[in-house]
Amino acid sequence: MGGKRCIHRSTSFNFAVPVGQELTGFDFLKSNKEKSVVALQRDEYPEWVDSLAKPLKTLAELKKMEFEDATDRERMRYLVLGRRKLIKDNNLEGK
């Protein structure tokens, strides 16, 4: 898995397509069968769209946080990443 790059680690907030370009992959919606979906201006999207491109905190960053300061989502991510690391370490040791 060393060569794969995770999408959530992207730090670029630029759009991948220019404004007005037709977006593919939305033809599964019944309401959009006749009309095409096109990219909009940056300010026409809701604010939460920007949060999709922000990188998630790493296990090391989560370990440094105080438990009370972490959100429920960050606590759950800490547990998942911690278990994943434990499994990988055990696999390396041959347990």
C-alpha cells in the first residue's frame, strides 16, 4: 500500500474542472436524465464543500490532543487508527 495516495490527504482547494464544464457520473439520478450537471462558480457552492478537501488529523496529531478537546469524530478516528496500527505491528511481529 505504500504507493497509494489517499484522497483525504489532499491540501489543494482548487477545483479540478473549469467553471461551466459538464460533470459526468450524475446520470444515475432520475431527475437529471435530461439535463447535464455543470461546474459552478466557487461562491455558488455551500461553505461545507470546502471542508471536504481538508486533510484529516493523523494518529500522531490525535495522540497529542486532550481527550476533552477532541470531537466525537476525532475520538473515533483515534480508536480506528490506533487499532489499525496495532494490527499492523502484530502482523509484522508474526503473531
